[in-house]
Amino acid sequence: MSTELSGILAAFFITLAMAWPLGRYIARIYSGERTWTDPVLGPLEKLFFRISRIDASQEMTWQEHMKAMLTINLVWLLATVFVLMNMAWLPLNPDGNPSMSADLAFNTAISFVVNCNLQHYSGESGLSYLGQIWLMFLHFVSAGTGMAAAAVLFNALRERQSTTLGNFYDYFLKSCTRILLPISVVTTLLLLAEGTPMTFEGKDSIVTLQGDTVQVSRGPVAAFVAIKHVGTNGGGFFGANSTHPLENPTYFTSLVEMVAQFIVPLAMVFAFGFYLKRRRLGAMVLGVMTVGFLLLVIPNIVFEMNGNPTISTMGIDQSSGAMEGKEVRLGSGLSAYWSILTTVISTGSVGAMHDSTMPLSGMNELLAMMVNGLYGGCGVGLLNFFIYVIIAVFIAGLMVGRTPEFLGKKVEAREVKIAMFTTLLSPLLIMGGTALAAWTLVQHPDLPWLNNPGFHGFSEMLYEMTSANANNGSGFEGLGDNNPFWNISTGFVLLLGRFIPIIGPIAIAGLLAGKKYIPESTGTLKVDTLTFGIMIFSVIAILTALSYFPALALGPIAEYFSM
Amino acid sequence: MKQHILPATLLTLCCLVLFNIIYPLAMYGVGLLIGPNNGKGEIVAARGRTVGYARLGQSFTEDRYFWSRPSAVGYNAVGSAGSNKGPSNPDYLKTVQERIDTFIAHNPGIRADQVPSELVTASGSGLDPDLSPQAARVQAARIARVRQIDPARVEQLIKAHTKGPLLGLFGPTTVNVLELNLALDAL
């Protein structure tokens, strides 16, 4: 077996092996049991709550949870816009970079608050170190927000009737301090040892061996890159993200960064099983997600390792694969694996430029974001998957002619309506947004948006909207997106694509939690079985195909057949 | 919502202290201790001066040096980026064909099927420091001719600077271009 493939297998199985114990630990954190981190971090959290005048033991209803979440997110959003628009005169700006324009600050602030990290700027020239560090703060808290929402879901699905579901601030802070922070520290240490910089000095100037004078951007990279992955944020320190040799210096750091971004989403699935003491259900969810993941990632590895077929006709040696936009130290295999990993779990950090991947690889990257629940981002992945589960339960109930039930709670019209609304929002935002962009471009053909002609140009716009809605943050980066149209349109897509898919599932979970618990009987639909797993998978496949096939046919599929 | 504004703001301030001050400063401190060049990025010195960053690729276009890969940004280390050209873009495909022709013109005797794809495609960062061993070997004859040295010595040099997979098991085999060219100059 080639060393490229063994590297991919190592990346996957190392994460799987580490996510199991981490999942158990996360379940203990959210159920308030004692853990080994209590002695150090417990007093710190108590201090934070005392300063903030928060009673962390006060139970909240699902509505109060959402109010707390939206309020604190609003605080972050306003503060971030202020920082980004005033970086030029604020401290920690050794390179003298300018402040952001209003529309760019609007887009960037939303993008980082919602854990997306679409970047319409380049880190080298678009941010001061203060700006970078501020975004690093959002890396932590935006991931913590998603995880806190997942914890509310866990709490709501327990076998009891209740309207209160724990305390939002408690879930949020512990997600940040007990889970994200320790993993980030370990990741930073590994990156530092491999040569990722961590300095507050500005640009360096050197004369190369050939005699050219070049400047080199540096900065506090290591700490930033660690949490960028652990929190499935994905916003890069440098413009080229994790293809940049200072963000990702070696093959070893590539493995570290891949494990770091994958481990929390995977552990959350294990934690779901442990927390509810329904390990078979957890295994079923993991199984469905993994099948979907493999169906997307295996073709990409094959396409990218085989190389660009049009370039093959030029007669050159394609044994390295399709190397446009890829780095030699990663190789085409690991780059392809990364391209799907980062899109299923909503990280959006890239180890290769997606714009230059093969047409059907690009389609799989799009599909991964359109489904957005195969593992999914920190916490929110499970919320998206929960919506698919509710729809599957409803359809299965119709098929066998019973009132649908999930974990001992009746699923009724109101819950199904919310699930439908939440699911249908994605195609509306993605395709409505793309249609608006395409229409604008037809009206003004001279707009310098597209970096590629024809079908691929359409894919660039489709990708940007999909990435915004999925809160992913990767891009077909050829798109000229730092202008008011893209900054503002994706800004709104980002907001809706973040908060509706959190509020929807939490509302359903809250409503279910308030219902009477019906113990399992012979007539209950068993949800932890292979049959139900296939049912969920079919629901995901059918919903995705029906919603997105026409758009995909105009972009990547048409490009594939034209090559 | 109103009753949440004060606690949310205060909790945000606490988190800022932890994640924006304590965390980065602690990591900065560790970087001073364990990071190469005190966490400022590993540099390479030769001829009594700094000639580059170990991890960052630089432009080599002269025939006496091993060429680096094409770069969409001309190895500009303050503006990293890939070309973002789509696989079916006609202009892009023309560029690739031109790169193949240029390469063969500078390396007479080399056939197209000996030219590996990474030598005619731009990297993701525009700063790729590496080549595959084949991409270095295919330039060996040119280097030997221009520098008037034994081709076997150039081959030997490539072999000596080839880095195998991680632990011999994982990932591609690479050659660092700057390192290789420094070794050439030292011959």
C-alpha cells in the first residue's frame, strides 16, 4: 500500500481511537459529574461566574437558553465590528495594516461569530495582530456556543418530563474551558515544536539565495491555528490557510491538524451515546455519518490522485496526482481527504485549494456542506442530524401507521413543522442566494467576480453561498468576494444559516422534553437499529438530491461532462 | 433579553482575559523555549547571512539551480495564495502547456512523460518549499551541464537530501529545494 494511503488511514483511525475516551469525558462534563479537570478549572469557572453575576445552577427553559445565547452572540458581534474597524490605531499592529471597511467588517464579524470563518480578506495584509487575536477569542466562544446547544439537546432527550434543561452559561463556559482549551494547548505545543511561529514581531525582510529581496509575514500563528481546528472554525492566519508552510509546516503537522479538527465532532457523537446511556443509538448515528463520509471521501481521493485528465492528454507524468493548488509535503491523497473532512465537519480550513480540485471532487465538497450533518461542526452537527432524525421518525411513523415517537416522546405536528422549516431553509438560502448572484452578474457582466469561465464560474458562486449557509468557511477562492454584494449577502446567509438551525432543533427538543415520557413497548419504533439507520440515510440522500441536483447539474456535473 | 446583557458582557470580559491574554502569552512563552529560533520561524543561514526560512519556498528560476514549483504569487511571503484556476479553464490549460514547453526547452533531452505534474502546476500557498524526488531528478542533467559537474554527483546530492515518509510509513517523499540548492553551491 502506498504511504499516501496509509497516512490517510492513520489520520482517520487515530482520531477515532482518541474520540472514544474524549466522548466519555465530554458526557461527564455535561452531566456535571466529577472529572480530573475539576481541581484546576473548577475554581476558575466559579470565579468567572461570580464576576459575571451568573448563578450557574439556575435551570433554564429552552426559550431562556436561546435568549442567553442570542444576547451573548450580539455582544460579541458588536465588539468585533468595533475592533475590526479600528485596528489601524489600536495596539499590536507592527505591520501597519489598515482597519476594515464597514461592509467587510460586517461580513468578517458575523462570519467569525457564527463559527463559519468565510474570509474576504487575507490575514497577512488585512488584520493586525490584535485583530487576529480577537478572532482567536471568537474561535473559542463560537465553538463553545454550538457545543452548549448540543448539550441542551442531550439534556432534553433524557427519559423524563421536564421544561428546564440546564444552564446555558454553564454549558458554554465548560465547553470552552474543559474541552476546547486543553486540546488547543496540546495542539499548539505540537505545532510549535514542528516550527510553526508564535511571535509578536512584524514582517521580516530577507535576501534569498538567488538574490531577491523578499518580505516574510509572521505572527502569533501556532496558538491561533490550534483553536482554528479544534473549534472547527477554519479561518486561517494567512490567506492561504493550512496550505501555508508556516501554518502547516510538515506532514506531521498536517496529521495533527486533521486530528485536531475532527476529534471534537466525533467525540460529541460518542458523548451523545454515553450521556443518554444509549450506546447503540450513538453507534447507529456514528455509522450513518461514517457511511456518508466514506461515500464522499473515497471518490475524492481517487479523482485527485489520478490527476487532471485534460493535463494527462499533454503527456506529462501524473503520478503525483492533480497538483494545482496542492502542496508536495501533503500530497494529493491527504489533500483530497482533507477537502472532504473540512467540509463534512464545517471547519473550512484547507490543505489544498478547492477551486482547483476536479469537478466531481468539488461536487462532493458541496454535497458535504449541503448535508452539513455528517459529523458536522462542533455541536451543531448533531443538531442538524437531529432534524434528519425527526423527519425520518415522522416518515417511518406514516409508513407503519402509528403516532411517531422518538426516545419515548410523541413527535407531533408542531415538531415536524419546525423540522421541515429548518430543513427547507438551507436550499432557499443557498439557491436563492446563488440565483441572486447569477442574476446580478448577468445584469453587470463586467463585474470582476469570477476567476474561471463557464460552468466552473457558476460553481464558484454556488460554493460561496453553500459555504456561508453551512457556516463552513472554505471557498472556491478564485471568487472576487471582497465587495459589498458578497460581503452583505453572505453576511445575512451566515446569520440565518447559523441561528435558525440552532433554534429549530432546540425548540423541537424543548417541546419533546416537556411531553409525558412513554416507556418503551412492543409497538415502539426502535431507533437504534440498522433498519432505522438506513431510513435516516435515505431521508438525507433524498432530501439532498431533490433540493440540490439541478444546481449541481449546472455547475460541477456539467463541467465534468465538458472535460 | 435585557437581563442577560450585563452577565453576557461580564462573562465575555472574563473569557477575553483567559483566551486572549493568558492563553496566547503562555503559548508564546512555551514557543520561546521549544520553538525553533524562539518561535520566530526557523531560518537558514549560509555565506554568513540569512538566506531564507526553512519552511518557506523561494523563487529559483536560474538554470544553475533546481527550479521551485510555479507560484501564483511569485513566492511573495506577505501575500500567500494559490492560482484558484479550475481544472477545465482553457487559459489555465494553455499556461500549463507553456510551462511544459519552457521546461523542455531548458532541459533538452527530457521527454514530456518524465515531467511530473507538480513542476508545471502552482501550489496552494504559492510558497511550497518542496519538490518530489522525480521533479528534482528530471532537472539533474541540466544542472550538471550548466555547472559542468558529473551528473552522478547531482543524483547523489538529490538522494542525500530526500526526506522519506514520516516514520517510513506515512506520507509522500519530498526534497527541500532551498536545502538542495545550498548543497549545490557548497560543492
